[in-house]
Amino acid sequence: MSGNAKLRRLVMFQAVLLVVLMLALSNAPVGDAIWLNVPPTGTKCVSEEIQSNVVVLSDYVVVSDDHGHVPTISAKVTSPYGNNLHHKENVTHGQFAFTTQEAGNYLACFWTDSHTRGAGEVSVNIEWKTGIAAKDWESVARKEKIE
């Protein structure tokens, strides 16, 4: 087989592989963005049923209408067996990442800090990605990564 035929076959294979990857990604979940209104007292939680050995990435941020003062919150993420995976206090934003060790309900809870209480509800935006949606596809698709 000549060198040109091998090169054409390689280029055709890469093109087909790219099309298959794009089709797979177009059907993959991108992640979920959640808006929570955290009450002035008490806790607001969200949960997701996740299998073991799944990557989880999340960013959260307090969204304030009052640009002069952004209230602070506390956040805690626990596994189905109650293990602490993330805990931050007195923050306006944060992120967490982990690989699940056990299957079950993973719980993320948010509450307003004591010096913020009484100011009303606090809005929190959470972007929660699991599995294939948490993969850094931009770095995978770089030209130098394709062989």
C-alpha cells in the first residue's frame, strides 16, 4: 500500500472519529444550573442520585441585587454515608470536585451566615456537572492530542 493511501485512510479515520465524537457530545448532558433561594434562617439543600466512580464538579456563587453588599453563605456537601466532601463558611462563591466512592444520594446544603441573617433570602446559582459533562472536552479536542 502506498504512503498516500495510508495517509488518506488515516485522515478519513480521524474525520469519522471526530464526527462520532461530536454526535456523542451533542447528546450528552451538559450539566445542570440550579438557582436556590436560601431562606434567612434554615438550610436549603439539593441532592442527586449518583453511581460510584463518577466525577462531580460544581461551582456556586451568591447572586445579589445589591451591588454594594453581597451576603455570605456556608456550603456543605456530603456523601450517601454522611462523609464530608466539601465544607466552606462565610463565602460568596466556591467550588468542589470529587469522584464518588459509593453509589447513592449526594447532598449539597447551603445556609446564610449568622451576620447575614435577617436580610432576607439569598439567591445562589449552582452549576453541577457529573460524569461525561464534567470532562474537559476542550483539552481532549486539541489538535496535538489527536494521533
